[in-house]
Amino acid sequence: MWDKLLFSIVVILVTLRVFESLRLRSKLPPGPSGSPIVGNLFQVPTSRPWLVFDKWTKQYGPIFYLNIAGQNTIVLGTQKAAADLLDRRASIYSDRPDYIVLNLLTGGMHWGFSRLDDLWKRQRRRVHEGLNAQASRDYFVHQETESVIMLAQMLTGPEKFLDHFQRVSTSLTLTIVYGWQPLLDSSHPVIALIDQFNRQVFLAAAPGSYWVEFRYFNWMKYLPRWMCAWRRDAESAFQRISITLEGLSAGVQNQINAGDNTASVAGKLLRTVHKEDLYEANWDLASVYLAGAETTSAQLAWFTQAMILYPETQRLAQEELDRVVGPYRLPTFNDYDHLPYIRAMVKELLRWRGVGPVGIPHRLTQDDYYEGYLLPKNTICYANVWSLHLEKEIYGDDAEHFNPGRFLDDTGKLVSSIADTKDEGHFTYGFGKRICVGRHVANNSLFIHIAYLLWAFNITAQVDVDGKPNLPDPLECREGLSVRPTPFCCNITARSADVADIVAQAKADRGT
């Protein structure tokens, strides 16, 4: 009896929502026609959806509509449309979807995915104090030290370059966030636990991972706990990670009490936060770590692939390094203003293969109109960053290629940034109120890592027995919210016999 009643209620709810969608359809932006009830759910691929979105942008225009199992969804495929809505109307486009599984995983405390409320404002404000442009300078010494360790490991095990990128990314993030000493590998049990949790978070945030997230199937969240493995797993993970995060913050507090003034985001935050806000602060810090530890390593992997596919850019960067730095010392942040090509390389890397080709969705908090189309309240808005970064009217006819020169003038100086990109030249860091708060630290990390790598090494393609280069496919990738290239091979060789001695001396000078 109860089974029949539940089934009838579900059918009625779904039917009402279908009729509601049909009534609104004539006022909505154009888009691919879908199937009854599920709409476009099965037309959006689970692998590389940005490529299909790019195709639909060319077919339907800069804004198109999808019905994802009852959820009104729009995709923005041009820089103008994305900036018009997500930036210039940020006050109503900066909310997030109500992630059911992810909020169970994080207790609703991960501010990168949380709703636009007072809690989010407090958390974002606290983190900004430790990651803004001025504060990011405090971490230069850590970024240089980690780069030295990276070079030392590359000299002895160049074939493990992807592992070295993961280590430097994880270790540096722990140092900046929690004040840890550099790690020589990534086998620490706390790192393994957090990284496992991070994968769960990224899975929960990825579109289509759980049926309960779709509007027509939200009723599943009311099912008994014993019927929902996704609920049990998420709640258990939250309990485990909460204990770990409390321990990490307690460790920093002990250092503060002992008089340690090491610069870290946690140190700056815990010196000012009230005791009753400590739980929130733990998740402020965790959110920074969860984002930083994954993304930098992925970007370095894409950078290595770019060096293989576009060797001329490597040559130009090394000529600049040889002219400014020379062969007898490592680059430093003091060289920053004199290395415009390296800085342009960072901008181009984040444009060419940013780790978020679709980005994290926004949610519209009230009815809106754009270009004559109705955009209903609670519509989910994706900016297809992939399409935005391929606009030939903005980046030129070679937009699909890696070319740092597009950010330089005829004299080799950085040109004014692309409009609406907040001086970045790309949209990888997001939009409006949701723009990445750690972007200054991320840019600095990529600058110094790339400068060190190209000062020390030549990065080339492996060749087969016939002398043919084995080139990676830049469209092949491993997916999640952070997209990285499919593992590939390359040759990484020291540029001179002096590199090993200079790196060893620098390592000794830093006590590592």
C-alpha cells in the first residue's frame, strides 16, 4: 500500500514539473530538444562536456538552455554573455546549487560550494585576509624553497615528473595553509586521508554523479538512511575529516602558543578568530587546502605538455631566463618584473588548458531577462570557459594553440589585460563574487615553478625507434572538477652540467 502511495506521489510531482517546463519553454533561450521527463539529461556527456557545449554554442548562440531532469540550466558560451550575467549582475548570479551529497560530506561548510549567505561572507572574508595580493608576498620564500626541492627530485628521477608535481603542490599548500615544513614525499597519512576526501568532494560536485541532485529525483533525499549508501558514506567521511581538521588547526595553535611566527593562512586566521568561530575557521582552512593541493599539480602537468607540443615557446622563455638570470644562480621573485615572457606563459597556460573548462555552476536567485529571454529563478548557470578561451575575435585565429606572445606587445612587455578578466587574461579563476580568492598565490606558484623548471631543464618529446616524436594528445584528460592530462611520457634533461651543483647548494642553503 505504502509503495503504491509513494509511487503515485512521485508520478504526480514529476507530471506537474513537466507541465511547468512546457509552459515556460517558449520564453527560454534556444537549445537542443530533449526527451520527456528527463529532458536533455542523457544528451550531456559525462566525459568532456565542454566540447559538446562548444558545439551547441556555435549552433544556438552565446546562451542556450538545457532541461536536466527538471532543472532549468543555461550555458554561457561567450565572454560577453558570461561577464554580462556572472560579473555585472553578480548580486543575483553568485549563489550555488543546493548540493545534497556534497553538503553532507562537508557539513555545508566548504565555502567554495556553499550558498551565498552570511556564513559564506564570514568565511570568504577571513580567507581573503591570508590570501590577498599583499599577503601572498609572505609566501615567496616557501614557494622558492619548494621549487628547489622539486628541481632536486627531478634531477634524480625525471621520469616521475608527475609525482614531483603532486608533491610540490601538496607540500606547498600545507606549508602556506598550515605552516608545515616541506615534505619530501606525499606519503604522510594525513595527506592520504585529505586527498581521498578531496576526491569525494570533487565527485560530489561533478554534474551527474548522484541522481538525488537532479530536480525530478530530489525526493530521494527523504528515503530512509538504510536505503541510501551515498548518505551513509558522506556522513561517515564528514565525521572522519572533521577530526583531522581539528587536529591540523590545533597543531597551528600550539605553534602560536610556543611563539612560532611562521607565516601561514592558519596562523593569521587563528590569531584573530574568536573561540566560538573556531569550527568555521577549521573549514575555512580546509577549503583552501582542498582547492590548492589539486589544481597547481594539474596545471604543471599541462605546462609540461605545452613545452613538448610547442618547443618554440620553451626556447623563447629560456632565452629570457638566460638574459635576466644567467646560468650561475636560480631565479627568484626579485626577477619577476624582468621576466614578462614567463608571466605571459602563466596567463597563456591558464587560458589554453585551465583546470576548470566548465567551472563551478552559479545559481540565479530571482527571475531575470537577458537578450529578450526569460531566465527563471533557481536556474543553474554554467560558463563554458573552454568556449570563452577559444574566441578568435579576442585571442586571434590561433586561439586553440599555446602562444604566450598573445599577451605581449612588440617590445616584449605585457599588454593590457583582456576586458572583464580582472587583469588575468582568462576566466579560469571564475566570475563575480565567486572569483578564486587564492588566485594571487596560485599565479605566484606557477611563475616560480615554471621559471625554475625552464632555467634548469629542457623538456622534449620522447622519440620512437624511427626517430618520430611521441606527442601527447592535448584533448585527452582525466576529469573531475580539476581536469588534468592523461599521463604521458617525455624527456627532461639538465641544461648544463652546473645545474646539479647549483640546486644542491640552494637546497643546503635552505636547510632542506
